[in-house]
Amino acid sequence: MRKRELNMRLALLEALVLIVAAIVLGVAFTFVTHQGFFAKTQPMPPAATPNMEMISLAQAKEYLDSHNALFIDARHEFDYQEGHIRGAVNIALKKFDAHITRLNKISKDKLLVVYCDGAECNSSIELTVKLIESGFTNVKVFFGGWQEWNSAKLPVEK
Amino acid sequence: MKSLFSNKILILLIRIFLGGIFVIASLDKITDPQAFANSILQYKVVGPTLAMCTATILPSLELLCGLSLIIGLYPRGCALLITVMLVGFTILVFSALLRGLDISCGCFSQDPLVNKIGYQKIAENCGLIMLSVWLLFVKNQDINILQFLRKHPDKS
């Protein structure tokens, strides 16, 4: 009985050491690789695409008020769930292929407004390119994105 | 029968098997913690911050436990943590099934379309829990791969 007690105490101590090591490793790894809590998007200049139209905050707001536009949030689902433009759907750039069936139900001339985090995020542009390649003819990029929209205290939801 | 369950070679093989599963399971999660956080959110039990905390720490814990178990470092501590993780995850999957959630397990891949949860996953986990509990309480833990290889060198 005493030996079993010692074994359990040893197991608990070993477990504690492993937990502490895991915390240190996890935090250090995500810090070094800029992921998780330390994630930041790479600033890139907007790609020049002939069929792509950049719109301003005011224009984006007009489109939202007109109820004619479908807003698409190109960010990771995690960021989308933290908050997004009211009525926007989430089509993360990395998960584009998984949404093909859903996208095919949308009319190709539907007004789409694509955004991501803001000026330091290129996902909206890359997603727009994919949408245009998929046959959508009326796609706008709200390049100011979530940061500009939220800073202006415009309608959002979680 | 008693000697079979205390057999050092059997202990070693099961450590490698269980440890290997956890190492493989951790790799996809470590490389994309945000995707793993999303998988956690699908279970609808914690909010985004706690999901991200879990996504930051849990894959590292799986990797460390898996590697440690394979090489024979802190075997009981690893077995204890693996048991806790498996029991916790099994309860989570069961809860999700009861609530009718049609979601991916998030165990080995963060692709939302693969490895959907089901009672098969629960049965698999129960099997792994039995192995980890056995490793936690079995005697003769003073064996590791290096010792085994030294005692049984390749004779070719």
C-alpha cells in the first residue's frame, strides 16, 4: 500500500513537471512562430487585379444598408467568431474549397463585399481572386476591413 | 497470467504504441493552433480565449507525453496525464453526441470534413484509457528502449 502511495505521488510530481514543460513549450513555440495569441498577419501590398474594385468604409456601409450585398469575412473562423460585420458569412481563405457547394448556390452576379482584418491583411484580395476565378462578376474588396469597421463603431455581431 | 501483464517487453510495446499515437496526434495541432482552437470551439463548451489557451498548451503536452512515454522518461506521470486527457476527451465527445453536434473530432486532423465524432471514437478511446490506466499501475516500469536494445543487440 505504501509503495502504491509513493508511486502515485511520483506520478503526480512527474505529471506536474510535464505540464509546466508543456506550458513553456507551447507559449514559446507560438511566440516564435507568431501563432495563436501571438499571431499577426503579414503586411503585403494589395495585388493589382483588373476586375477587383476596392471600396471605402462609407461605400461598404452603404452596401450594408442597401441589403443587396453579401458580406464575406475572409479571416480565420476563430477571428470571425470574436466579432464580424453584421450579416457577414465566414469563408476563410484556407477553407475556400470546403465552401464551393455553398458558393455555387449564390448567383454569379450577386454583389459580394469581401473583407479581412485590415490593411495588413491580404486574405480579402486573395479570396476575391478565387471568387472571380469561380465566376463571380460583382466582387468588391473592403480593404479597410474589420479594424476600420469596428473602429468606426458600425454594426457588428458575434 | 500475472507475469504476462508485468512483462517488460509488453510494457515497452504498449508505451511505444500509446506514445506514438499521441506524438502523431499532436503534430497537426502544433503547426496550426488557430485551426485547433476552431475545432475546440465546435464542441461549444468554452469561449475563444479558453479555446486558444487549450490549443496553445494541449498539443505540446501530447507531444511531450508521447515522446517521454516512448523513451521511458516519467512513464507514470505520462500515463496519468494521458489517462486524464483521454477521459476528458471521451466525456467531451459523448456530450457532443448527446447534443446532436455533427462535428469533426479534431484528434489527428483539423479538417472539419474528416474524422467525424461517433460512438466508434468513444469505443476507441475506452480501449486507449484501459491501456494508459494499466501503464499507470503496472510494476516493472524500470525499462526503456535503450536498455532493451543494449540487452538485445542486433546479432546480424
